[in-house]
Amino acid sequence: MNSTIENYPTIKELLSLPTISNTTISEDGHYTAFVKQTPHWQDNIYRHHIWIYEKGRDQCSLIGGGTAPSWSPDSRQIAYLRSIDEKNQIFVQSLNGSVGVQVTNDREGVSHFKWDPSGKGFYYVAQLEESEVFKKRRETYGDFHYRDKEYRNHCLYYKDINHPSQKARPLTDSQAFHILEFDISNDGKKIILLTTPSPDPEDIFYRNLYILHVENGELQQLKIDRLLGGSVCFSFDGTQICYTAGIKEKDYYKTHIQDNTLEIYSLKTGEFTRPLINFDSTVMPIRWTSKGIFITWQEKTNYRIGLLSESGLVLMDKEDGFVKDASISRDGNHLAYCKAKPNETFEVYLNDQKLTEENQIFKEKRKSHRQVISWKSTDDLEIEGILTTPADFDPKKKYPLLVLIHGGPGWASFPIHSGCFNEKYPVEPFVEKGFIVLEPNYRGSSGYGNAFLKANYRNFGLGDYEDVISGVDALVEKGIADKERVGVMGWSQGGFISAFCSIYSDRFKAASVGGAITNWRNHYVNTDIPYFIRMHLGDTPWNDPEVYAKTSPMNYIQSACTPTLIQHGDMDARVPVSNAYELYQGLKDRDVETEFVIFKGMAYSPDEPGMNVAIMKQNLMWFSHYILGESNDWRDSI
């Protein structure tokens, strides 16, 4: 390593690292488009720009602001969404240097869209306009809480780009359902719709599949009694559909943790097949090509892509890493994707060729090292985690340890550098301060099989704590972690586990609790997804108050002694801020050192880079003060 490189990336440099998404390849394989999200510090906003790589050229070209790029069937035009007056509209641009032309002017904005296979227009999803009945209610009584408002369903529209003056044609406006996702058969004659009765998240148990016959507008509901996933696609010949579905019937998951498998339904025979029933991972179909079904799945701390055909599954990227936003041509011959290899951030690839150079940021900086480690929890369950150590790590030295807990719980931590997965906790500055960081993939994390995914059923908090503290003990026993200088932090489910750890135990010197559930009973009646709680705790708080009590951090508040920073957005509907108020009051009543920061206008996550900086700085200074003993007032970060 160059001895003149002394500093790790700063908080602002980490947040300036582009978040890459929406990778998409043209049908002829000649062009690859992708989106970069970057902060605009002066305006305090995140901006999205579309970049294009043309095969044979050595660089990518910027075409302008937008998201969701999509190539025309003949590969000569690109369509995308651009915000106009805060509403997304479809734009189309040729590759001859012309500017984008606005195609839609939908009053409610476009949710998502796909090209007509003929290339003559677009199918898109947008909200239905507000009904006259509800409009009068709102004008008379004002706006309502989300549980009282009228949910406006999404409708499927068709827009002919050869007749721009014609209004878009609604195709499902008379139907009482909300469209989550759709796909079009290659011949353009059928559309598969994944629907719910309304946008209410509680309607997850009433997802249905419909076939829309384009010529006559006929709708056919498929009889599928499974809890459906979030993606669906037609077979290459249009005779079958592929989707993710629960392994058991849908009613089972009203009180059990969801698991999924890949399912195929024949439109000719009505028969179901499950080609990967013994494949112990949730598989998501991306596209059904002429060579087979293009799928993605998680394998421990790797995300894989592959092609499933009659002869079996072929792995398409054999190196370790995290692959996301993969795109494949209809003939299966051309592939583009976004990937982060271990100890790197995301780059865009065309087949095996790397198109971007985002890791250049680390060439002029010191960089921490991430590795996968494992240990046994108290019930002998094997747990993996990511250990981050400094560039000059000394295995004979004891380091102060920070435990960073991911959200979910159906998610995981990965041995990669990515601000888009961790925009609230500054790992590199922590390491520069002298910490090592452990990110445990506790029971309930994804990628370790269905049994592990369901191992925290009715055992929230308690089992999680054992997984976390056994990981801390393992590092202490190795002699690299200082038992007297350990902190814990996390957001959402990670915040819940952090709260549980800090209240249930006296092992932690400091804690940071972000966007956290603190009392399951109260949270059940305030969150917009009470079904999630029933899935994991097995019942309602009225039928089983004991399990709600034993898994709630507030049930153990009498033993709280850990200095705790509480961070929460006041507009968070998923985890309402009432959770944070209860924790704050409980800690104050116990005379535990605590600070409570409410971020005005913030929902689950910040949409302003300045707010991300504030959250990161507060966490950096909080742990530097309470664990390292630095005298700087952490409030200076606000």
C-alpha cells in the first residue's frame, strides 16, 4: 500500500459514491443503460441520471436525468421516467443525439411501464383519478389518516406513440383491483397482471393473477391459492407463466413466516410445477428467454444469477459477490448486470466486461477490509457475520468493537462497500477512529435457507440477542475485541435488536437505536403492516399477549443502563415515532443517559444528503464519546 495514503473516505465522500441501479441491456446486446444516483450538495437533493454504454466504445455517455430506462424492441430508442412537477412521465429518446420527447402527461404520474412488443406504444400503470364521492368528503372534512382515506387503485393504460395527441386508453379502469406488476407475452396478445384489492399493505394475502386478453379486453382470473411474490413473467412462447409463491397455501402465512419457491403455471392445462422445490433459497424470476428462465437468488453472502432450463440450472456468474439489477436479452445471448465483488463497491458489467470505474475512490484512500466469519450461538446454531477491520489490522491487538445490525429481518449484511446498503452508519470513519465492526447475520436473515429464515419465529429479540452476544464473545475470546468497549447500533429491525440488546443486557457501553420497534403491542395498532407482526409472532396481541410482552424491549426497561442515542423520522408509517417516544421516556425515568433526535419530514429513510450526513455524524460522535472517551460534544454534529 502507498505509504502516503493516510485517510479513509469521509462521510461526505461515502455518500457521494454513486448508487447504481436499473441496469438494462438492449435486445441486440449493443447498448447497456443504467442509472446513477448522486447527491447534489448545494440543493440538498439526490439526483438520478441515465448513462449509456455502446459496445465498442471505451466510455459511458450521460443522456440526462431520469430513471427506469427501457430499450425499444428494435434497440433504436430508449424510454425512461422523468419527474415533471413531481410526477413521473414517460419520455422517449433516439440515439441520434435528439432530446427526449415526453409521451405521457398523466395527472397522477406513471408508476411503471413496458414497451408494447411491436414497439408502437407503451403499457403503463398509474393511479386512477380521485372519485367524486371521496373528493367531496375531503373538501368537506379535510385529509384523513391513512386508515381512513380512500385507496386509489392503479390502472393499466395503453399509449400509442404514433398518435401522441390521443389520450392513453385505460384497460382495467372498471376493475376493483390494484396492479403491482405485469408482463406482456412476446406476441403482444396477453398481459399477466399481479394484483391486490387495494394498495393497503394488509392486502398481501389477497394477491391474484389475471390474464388480460388484449384484443377483446377479457380478463381471466387464475385460481392460485398461494401467497404470491413480487415478480411474474411469461414463457417465451406465451403458454406458461412463472412467479414466486409460498410453499404452503396462503392462509398458513397469516400466522407464519413467509417462504417462497419458483412456480410455473400452464395456461393450456392449468397444471402447476415447481422446478426448484428442493432449492433452499427464495428465487426471483427476471425474464423467460428462449434459453430458459433467467433467475436470481441469495446464497449466504452472495447474490447469484442463473438460467433455468429443462436440462437444469446453469450459474451465469461464478465469482463471489452481490449481483443486482440484472438484465438479459430475449434470446438469452446478452447479459448486463450490476455487481459488487468482496471488498468492492458496485460496478456495471456487460457479460464479463466491466463498464464503470466506481472503485477508483479507494485508490487514493485507505480502505477497511471485510471478511465473512462464523460462530456458534448459544443453542448451537451457526451464525455468520461480516467483520470489518482496518487496513493495518493487528491480530494481537484488542480493538473497541461496534456491532452494526441490519434491518429486515429478511435481509443480510454483505462483505462489500456500498453506501446504498448502509447510509446511516459510517463504517469507514468508525474504522479510522480505531473501531472494528461486526455485522451479524442473525437468525431470520435471508440467504441461509428456509429453516434459518424462520428460526426467530415467536422468538424476536431473545434469539437475536443470543446471536449477537455470542458473536461478541467469539471476538473477545480471539483476543481482538475489548470486552469493556462494545457498542451496538441498527435501524428498523436492526434498531429493534439494538434496543433489545442495550436494555436486556449490561454488556454494551453505548447504543444507537434508529427507527426501532420498542413495544410490539403498541406497534401492532400503529404500523401500516401489522400482518408482518402476526407472521413472526404467530397471533394478535389480544390472543397471545405473553409473546408480545416477552419479545418487546420495553418489557425489560427496568434493567436498562446503556447510554442510548435514539434517531427517528417523524413521518415513518412503517415504524411510527411513538416507538421512539416510549423508549425515550422509559430511559429517562430510569435515569439512563439518552438523547432523542427527531428528523422532521423523514419517513423510513432520508431523501436528503444533508440528513444522511447528520445521522452519520451523530452516530460517529456518539460512540467516539461514550466508548473512546472523546470530549467533543456529539451535539455539534446536529
